[in-house]
Amino acid sequence: MALASVRIPTEPLFLHLLGKIGSGKSSTGNTILGWKVFNTQSSTSAVTREIQRQRGQMGKLNVEVVDGPGLVEANTGVSLAAIDASNKIVQENEANAHIFLIVCRYGDPFSLDDKAMLDALRSAYGSQVFRNHGIIIMTCGGNFAADTEGQNISFTTWCQSQTGTFADLLKQCQGRVVLIENCGKPRFHDQHALNKLGELLDGMDLESATGRRLKQDKKELKKWVYRVPFTLSLIAFFFLWRYLTHGRLFFSFW
Ligand SMILES: Nc1nc2c(ncn2[C@@H]2O[C@H](COP(=O)(O)OP(=O)(O)OP(=O)(O)O)[C@@H](O)[C@H]2O)c(=O)[nH]1
Ligand SMILES: [Mg+2]
């Protein structure tokens, strides 16, 4: 491809931290940025209540990390307000690439809440959202190391052995997943995970991950949502008309 035809999305690359309450979103944001920007703490209720944004460097990449409230709090359902807040940033920065980091905690089973959260993201951004924009971030990576000590199991093998909602999400994210350990001082922390995230981002087609493309894909999908039932109703109407006027459904030559 001629170099002139390659369009690079306007920097920076937006990294949206999305996940359930307390999954480690803010901590992951701090690890990515290399300093404590976002407030993190163990709590029985939500710590982050408002969307916060911070620009910085992740390796060679200029990034803007978007940290928001948890999308799901136990027993209160999915917070559409939190999804809307992130969607607003996508719309205001259409020319930039937007990556959704779906943050979950290693060791937490996926529940109906997780499924509802992923469904809400699909209805906000279109069913293909994870294919072009999704990366799973699994926090508490140290626990994985402790669990599998002495066994010859890699994180990749472990992921491949999973089933259900996590397996579906991983498939939709094209196998993109990072195991991260956020504990300790972010500046010195999990370089291995950051390298892996950098590699995954390098391998993604950022031109297909812009806010503009996200909007187009959603429009395209909406068209089909209306077209399919419309076409089916036309076909049904034709057969009904044929039955009422000719007394049979199909053409015959006798
Ligand atoms: N051991 C360990 N603890 C973690 C890790 N990531 C986050 N935590 C801890 O989990 C707790 C919640 O982390 P946060 O980063 O505040 O989680 P959050 O998703 O931003 O929480 P809300 O803003 O309330 O939704 C804190 O006590 C963190 O120190 C990790 O990788 N390993
Ligand atoms: Mg937080």
C-alpha cells in the first residue's frame, strides 16, 4: 500500500477502562500511566464516581486513559450513565482510535452481571465492538502465579480452557487478553503486562478502531436490524396474497 494512502488516526489513543465496580480499573490506569493519577482503594462501595481522564505515555504511544465508575454494582444493574459518559468522549473525539479495556479480576467467576454489562456495551456501541476495540485486562495477576505454582500452565493455556461468557468475550476480542498485577508502586510495576498490551495495540488496526468507524459500523448494523424483518414480512405478505387469491402458496404448471 502506498504510504500516502495510510491514514493514521489523530493521536492520542484513547484507552477506556470499563468493568464492574472494584475490578481494578483505576489501578490498571495508574499502572499504564506509571504514576498514581486515579484514586484506588478497597471499598465496599464505588470509589470512582465520575469520569476522569489523563494523558500520558505508554512506551512510545501517546495515550489518554479514561477511568470511570464501575458499570455494574451488585444488585443495582448496569449503569447506563457510566456507558453514556464514555460514549460522549468517543463522540467528541471521533478521529481518534478508542480501545475498550474490559477489566475483570482474576479469580472472580463471570456472573449474570458480567453478561448484562457486555450486552449493554454491545447495544451502546454495536455488536462488533469487541472485535475492533476490545482487549480484556485481567487484574490480580499475582494470584494466577500463586494458583499455578509448580504446574506447567501458562496464562494462554488457562484462557483457552475457560468456557462460558469469558470464552465468548475472548473470542470476540480476537484472543486479546493481558494478565496484569497492579500491586506495588505503579512506576516499577508489571512491565511484562505493559509490553504485552503494547504488542496487542501494535497488532490492532487502529484505523478500524476510530470513533467514526464505530459510529458507521453501528449505523450499518442498525440498517440490517430493520432490513431483515422488513424483507421477511414482504415474503410472508406475498405468500398470504397468493394463498388468498389463488388458493395455494406455490406456483404450479398443472
Ligand atoms: N492484589 C491486587 N490488588 C489489586 C489489583 N488491582 C487492583 N487491586 C486492588 O483492588 C482494589 C480496588 O481497585 P480499584 O483500582 O480502586 O478498582 P476500581 O475498579 O477502580 O473500583 P471502583 O472505582 O470502585 O469501581 C484496591 O484495593 C486495589 O489495590 C491487582 O492487580 N492485584
Ligand atoms: Mg476506580
